[in-house]
Amino acid sequence: MFHVLLVWGLVNGLARKAIELLPAPIETKILDEVKQEELPPPPPPPPQLDIPPPPFVPPPEINIASAPPPVNTITTTTVAPPPSAPVAAPRAPSVSKAPVVKAKACKEPDYPAVSERLGETGSVTLQLLVGVDGKVTDSKVEKSSGFDRLDKAAQQALSRCKFEPGIVDGAPAPAWAQLKYTFRKQD
């Protein structure tokens, strides 16, 4: 019975439909190689030219007239002796005492973080003007540590300190004092 069904299917066109479902064969063709047009070579670079130096123009001569020499003349003047002034009593020598500046009396300057990382160390010598109230009114770096960050840190911190003022004739007076601070690498 199977054979009968198969023959009946072929007669009715089932075989044609099965063939139509198969893909068509792939066609290939050999093409001639397409040659690209040859490009001309790039032009050579421009030649290096030696530029002559600018022409020498001599500087202008400038003559400055000087003042004529003074003429020597002889003049006679009569000088009257000055009136005698009262003789002042000899003045007693003034007694003075320099300001007392000690870094131990101050908060230590902060070690700049960048300087610490870079291993910068050194001593800075500062000149501090200590006022009558003992506060620093002016400061300047006398001898640098070799590192600007360290110098500025010491100057800023030590300028905020309070010291003993200088004394002249028994009264406080502003005076300059010297202070040395050393930044050391801490282990």
C-alpha cells in the first residue's frame, strides 16, 4: 500500500514541489584582476635655504656734552666766630638690652608636607622686629635654608610668637633680634 501512495504522490506533482524547495546551485565566475592606477611619487621636499644674517647696523654715536669745568676764583669772606653756646652737661650713656627671643616659647612651625615628602631639611635664620608689646611687627629671612617652603613656614609661625621686648634707658623699645630655626627629618 505504501507503494501505491508513493506512485500517486509522484503523479500529482509532489516530487516537483520537493525539488523546488532545494536551494539553487551557486555560480562562480573568474574575473580579471583590476589594476589600480599607479599614483605618481610625492614631490620632493623643498630645499633647505640658508638665510643670511641680518645686515650689521652700527649703533649711533651719542655725544653727551659735559658741564664746563668750574672756574677757580678766589673770594674773600670774613667768618665771624659763632656765638658761644652754653656748654651742655655730659650726657649719661644710654643703657640698652636686646630683646629676648627663644623659639622654645613658641609653637613649633609646621613642617610643610611637600618638603617632608621630598626630604627637604635645613636651618633658616630670621630677623624679627620685636615691638614694645613683645609681638613681632616685622620679619625677614636673613639666611635661607635653601628651600623657600621651609623659609616661609618658619617666618609665618615665628612671627606669631611673643617675646621679651628690648629695653632702652629702662623703657621697652622696638628692636631687631635674630632667631635660627632648623627643620630636621623626623624618623
